[in-house]
Amino acid sequence: MRTSRYAVIGCGNMGSAMAAGLVRGGVSPDALSLADAGTPVLPEPLVGCAVGHDNAAAVSSADTVLVAVKPYLAEAVLSGIAPALRPGALLINVAAGVTVEQSRAALVGAPGGVDVVRAMPNLAAALGEGTVAVAGETPAGAARALEALAPLGLIAELPETLFPAVSALSGCGIAHALRFLRAGVTAGVAMGLRADMAAALFAQTMRGAAAMVAAGEHPEAAIDRVCTPAGLTVRGICELEANGFTGAVVKGLRACCIGR
Ligand SMILES: NC(=O)c1ccc[n+]([C@@H]2O[C@H](COP(=O)([O-])OP(=O)(O)OC[C@H]3O[C@@H](n4cnc5c(N)ncnc54)[C@H](OP(=O)(O)O)[C@@H]3O)[C@@H](O)[C@H]2O)c1
């Protein structure tokens, strides 16, 4: 069980996903203060948790503060909570496109020792299977964020210049992966499987492929091991590539990346 106290400001899609991932990862719901402008519907492990409307009250007892409001609201929300932060608190802002420097500039009146970190998570954080890129104002702040967010999945420290690429690959990429999954289900149904069985099989196949890469296998080496010479698998891969598969994936992900 983790002992740090967390506050989550903005409990929409991303804030509630991160809060859910923290609880699944061992943070007690009693150690979470949730605040939102409205009355969000919370996902399963958070059902029953109170959501307040007073951001300052929520952060006043927290060692780690996650701010997950829309980017255009981030500056006002940070200014509002700044005086209420605890000295030495870790402040993590996940608003896309908002730099560490901009977050720091908004924290007028914050007490000393507050560490400011920018983070780019994705929604699988809710299941502890997310990716979160973090960039800290200082290496010590980044190290604190790596520790604080560890229950959410793969946490990587990266320079802010790479955040647009991370946003495309991990933030948007999850939808691209789901589109691939859905296409596989369509193929399965066309070949006679029921849709739910096709989805279960293909999702587990994608999970297995991801696990092989996570275990250190190079994707191309693994493909070579699966493809029997002159066999059916390589025939299918040739068909995919003849239809522009790799090019379409690269183009699709780059289209999600500002400036690429
Ligand atoms: N969604 C993703 O996959 C994703 C991925 C990476 C990063 N992000 C970042 O995460 C942030 C949140 O995105 P989202 O998709 O979770 O948006 P969202 O679903 O709209 O959630 C934002 C929440 O903040 C609440 N809120 C608005 N004003 C507030 C205030 N002054 N104080 C406290 N809460 C307030 C909203 O309440 P009302 O709805 O009642 O206004 C809403 O519940 C964005 O900055 C986005 O760039 C999102």
C-alpha cells in the first residue's frame, strides 16, 4: 500500500483514468482527493469516492497533485491552487501542449520546493497498462514523478521536444491499435467466427505480440520466426504491404503529431 497522498484536479476521461490506475496499483481511495467542476461518472475502482468542487481544498493535504483539465483551463486552475499547495509538493500537469515553463509561470504564490512536471499519459493508465512520458523542471522532480506514477504502467522520462511524438504514438496510437483490432475482428467474422470470439482471440494475439516485444524480442526477428518460408503468414504480410500497410500506419501516426 502506498502512503503518499494524491489529489486529482479534473476527473474527466484522463483524470479518472489516472486515479483508477493509482487505486488499482495500491493507493488507498482514502489517500485520494478528487476535485472537478462537475459531477463526473467515475470508473469501477473509484465508484463511491467523493468528488469535491474545491480545488484548493483538495490539494492542501496532497504530496502529489495531478492536474487533468483541458489545456485552455490549465493556467487558471494552476493559479487557483498555487497558494494552497503544500511546500515540497509534486505537481504533475497532463494538459497536452502546456510546457513545464508555462505551468511554473502559472503557479504564482506557490510555496517553496514545489516540483513541476509535465506528463503525457494515455487512457490505459486506468488498468495499469498505460504509458506516461514525464519531463521535469529538475531531474529530482522527474524522478519523483517516475515513482509517483509507477502504478499506471510504463513511465518514461523524455525531453519535452519529444512530447508531440509521444502524444501521437501513445495517446492517439491507442485508437489506431483499436482500429487494427476492429479490422481483425471483421476478418474473423468474415471467416466464420462470432464477433465476440474473434475480438477475444485477436485482442489476446495483440497482447501476446506486445508481451514478446516487452520481453526484448525485436519485432522483425519475431515475424521471421512466425513466417514459414513460402507459408501462409508471409503470404498475408505480402498482401498487407501490397496494400500499403506500413506506409498507412506511419502516415496515420505522423498525422497526429504537430509539426511532423
Ligand atoms: N483523454 C486523453 O486520452 C488524454 C491523453 C493525454 C492527455 N490528456 C490531457 O488530459 C486533460 C484532460 O483531458 P480529458 O480528455 O480528461 O478531458 P475531460 O474529459 O473534459 O476532463 C476534464 C475534466 O475537468 C473538469 N474541469 C473543468 N474545469 C475545471 C476546474 N476549473 N476545476 C476542476 N475541474 C475542472 C471538467 O468538468 P466539466 O466537464 O464539468 O467541465 C472535466 O470533468 C487535457 O488537458 C488533455 O490534453 C488527455
